[in-house]
Amino acid sequence: MDNYPLNIGILGAGGYSGREAARLVAGHPKLRIAFATSESEAGTPVSRIARGAEGMLMRAENAPLGECDAVLLCLPHGESIKWAERARAAGAKVVDLSADLRVRTPQTPAWAREAVYGLPELHREKIAGADLVANPGCYPTAALLALAPLIDEELIAGPVIIDAASGVTGAGRSPKKDLLFAEVAEDFRAYAVGNVHRHLAEMRDQAVMLGGGGAPELVFTPHLLPVRRGILETIYVPLRERVESPFRLWENAFAGEPFVEVMDDRMPALADVVGTNRVAIGATMVDGVTRPMLLVVAAIDNLVKGAAGQAVQNLNLMFGLDETEGLL
């Protein structure tokens, strides 16, 4: 394909992931914003959220879906699936950033069962041939890339404990009392405790696929960090046997991956990834325990590799572009 720039529609450009998507598309050498929607900011210039972009924000009902090569859906969970169907019917490819298409259930429509889970490091070839991609959640992106080599090597011997902390942009842009600056600053708290977070179904589903039908139990506890963006996950993995130089598992599994950084001398920090499309991973054996245990730390920017950046990475694959284009 050489008809560039490709026309990309963005539904839900007023939210944090939508604004990040607009910024990335506007700065991409082979993409342009065909339209961007926001129910609360319709009638204002798109350039307010993406420097250099043309046109005005519009309501979703006025979006010219048929004029797009692809549509990015940055809409609330439960709202996105109907727009995915409309966009596909209009002939556009779709990358859905909501959870609506990530896990197949008995209620999933037949057309939606074609959705490919958009984690390029694990499903690159399927994404390249797809017209409908379910962009992974932010927490699952880091967790699955951290666990994939261990599942593949059948090294996990028991329940995996995932302690994850996210910046407040992960909670969305809608005003909420408990996300006010005075409520969040100088505090650190767990939420959705008791293994009930909605991302767990997605993690389990993908872990089962990676394990060929079997997967370790996952215990997932998210926390709210008093920072704007970034996710840091500390993962405790019981092993069947001790592993020497464990970081080499990720070096081997993700050799040549442009957006995976394996650290062999220290654990990742948010500063390593914020503002980038990278996942940084580090690992070390745990001393002083009776059975072998591995500690894995993974960090991403929740709005880039955890949302909009990964969506653009998927778009690049879907249209046969260099996977890193517009992201380095």
C-alpha cells in the first residue's frame, strides 16, 4: 500500500488514551487524523489536543466512518463494541482500546469473534492480517510480557502474585472525587482488592492461550500511584527449579523486539518508560525462601504501550508499515 497518508478516525479523543492517540497519529509520517470525536468538547479545534492537527472535534454520531482507512476506538467499556460494528460495516479497519473485544464469551457476536488480541510481541503475524484488533489493557500488557517466557518454558510451579501500581491517568479523565489532587497526593492505596479487577479475565484468557490450555493461577492487586502516568508491576513467581541469570529468558524470548528492554543490572523504574512505547523488564531470584521463587518487575507507560502507542503499533502492522514508525 502506498496511498499515504492513511486516514485515521479517532472516536473518544477527549479521554486520556484518545488524546494520546491523537497526538501520535498527528505526528506519524504516514497517518493523518480524518476526524476526532468528543461528546463534551465537540466544536473545538482538534489542535487543542494534538498540535498541528486540522479540523474540529465532532460528536460521534456525525463521524464519517466510511471515509477512514481505520478507526481507533477510545471509548468507554460497553460503548465501544457498537461503534466497532459500525466502523467495520463502513469498510474501515478497527483497533478497539476498550475491553469489549478482548475476551470471547457466549455473548460475543459472531463478527466480533474475529478480533485478534493486539499484543504484537506475542501475536504479530495474526495482527498483520487482521481488520479487527482488540488492543490489550495496560495492566495485562505488562503482566503478559513479563510472564510469557515463564509460561512457555513451563517453569511456573504455583500461583503467581502480581502487585501492580498505576498513575492516575489509568482511571480515565472523567471527574471523580477520589482522584482529586488532594485525595491522591502523598498517598498510595490498593483498590479492586480480592482478585476482582476486570483486567483479570483478560490476563487469565491470554495466559491459558500461551500455556496451550493450562495456566498458573493469578492473584492480581492494583494500586493507585500519586503520579500522572506509568505502571510498575512487581510479580512473584514460584518456580519448578532455580534459574541462573533469569533475565536471559526474556533476552531469548524477545530478541530483536524494538519495544522490549530487558535489564540485566537493575530493576526497571517508571523513569525508564514514561513517554515511550517500551516495556522494561527485570528479574532476579528471591533469597531466603524454601522453594525457588523469581521476582519479575515490568514497567510501561499506561497511555503509550498500555494504550495509544500499542494501538499505533498495531495500525503499523495492519497496514504493512514499519512497526516502529511514528513511535521512536
